[in-house]
Amino acid sequence: MRIIAAILILFTLAACNKPDPNPELKDPIYSDLQTKLGAATAAVEAEKKKLEGFEKDLETVVPQTGQIKYAQKRVFESQALIVKLEQEKAYLELKIEQRKKEAAISYHKAFAKKEEWPNPKEYASYQAEEKLRTAKRTWDVKSRMKEAGVSFGPSAAGGEGKEGGGEGGKAEGGEKKEGHGE
């Protein structure tokens, strides 16, 4: 009886160590791409509805009033945006398939070596890349100073309530500048 119990315990422990048939479901990068694909699909559908409204507006526009240019412009811009969103959707679909294959390969390698999967360093790298990809590409001193924790206001600007602490119309010694005609 003890031999049978030992064999059953051995089989249950051995059965618990099987590779996952769908490792991509545990992959945070894969799930993030899936979320982005859902958002892109929703954006395409929303823009198509807007386009229908713009096309109806174009049909009802009164001729020779100048409104037709603006209606056509809205239709063309909407069509261009739909093309762009559909390209983004197709890109995400391809990226998801690629990530699914990469996840399976890396999972099986990690499973064979009995390592942790998914690799937290890989996900941290992905998050850093996404942060840089979505960052603003314009230089704005005010927003950078706010991010750094520097405040603007009367106390930080020399008591005058201006940014930069400028004196605004005063000369070096604190006396007012005099004009030529005075």
C-alpha cells in the first residue's frame, strides 16, 4: 500500500512540472500589446463613425457659400486618419504575433533552465522604451521645471510674481529708467 501511495505522490509531483502551453498569457508585454490593439480598434471604429457624419455634412452643404471647402477638408482629414489608424492596427497585430512567438521561445528556454519567466528586466526595458516613445517631443521649460519640483510665483520670482525674477522696468540700482523725452 505504501508503494502505491509513493508512486501516486511521485506522479503528482512530476505532473506539476509541465511547460505552459500558452506562456504568452503570462507575458506583460503581450498583454500590453493586446490592450493597445483594443484601443486602436476602438479608435478606428470611432473615426469611421465621425467620417459618416462628415460625409452627411458634405452632402447637405449649401453650394457657393464657402462651407464646402471646410466640409471636404474634414472628410479628407478623417479618411487620412482612418488610414493611419488602420496601419497602426495592422502593425500591432503583427507585433502581437511576433511577441507570441518570442514569448514561447523564451519561456521554453527559461523552463529548461528553471529560471524565472517573464524576465522582469525585459519588461522594465519595454516600459522605458514606451515612456520615451510616448514622451513629448517639444521643449517646454515650464513643464520641465514643474516636473523637477521648482515652483513659479511671487516667492520664487523675486517678489514680483513674474517668472524668471526679472525687474521689469527698473535699472541696476533699483531706480526707474528715464525716457528721452522726460
